[in-house]
Amino acid sequence: MKESIHDRVVDKLIERNKRVRGKLAEEYAKTKPFRQEPVSSDEMLVYYNMLGSEDIDYLLQKHGREAVNQMIYEFETMKQRRGM
């Protein structure tokens, strides 16, 4: 069956959107987010220690298992260095 022109247009728009997002991510990677102050390591550890199972499930769904495992590893390493 022949592909619809509408399908081709949508595919091209999706591809263009991905390229634009990638370029913006590269350009603004080291830029502070608009109207947001950076969160200190101490604050992040407090939030990490307060995470419940529902929070972990949400993070897994949103970011994937590999990213969440990396985050947990980094926070546990930080806790060990601080003797917590």
C-alpha cells in the first residue's frame, strides 16, 4: 500500500523536531535554567533520602532503569563519602 502524504509530512516534522531539540540541548547544556537556582548537594541528599517506592517507580517510568540506577549509585557514593 502506498504511504500517505500526510504520514510522510508528519514523519518529516517529527524528525525535524528531534534535530531542533538536539541542537538546543547542545547549545544550552551549560546554561542555568530560566528563573531557577541550582540545588545544593546537601538538599539533593535530603530529597533522595525522602524518596518512597512510588517516587522510584515514577522515576523509572520517566527516565528508565539505567538512569535511575546511576542516580542511586551517585547518591549512595556521596552518602558514603560523608559518612552518613
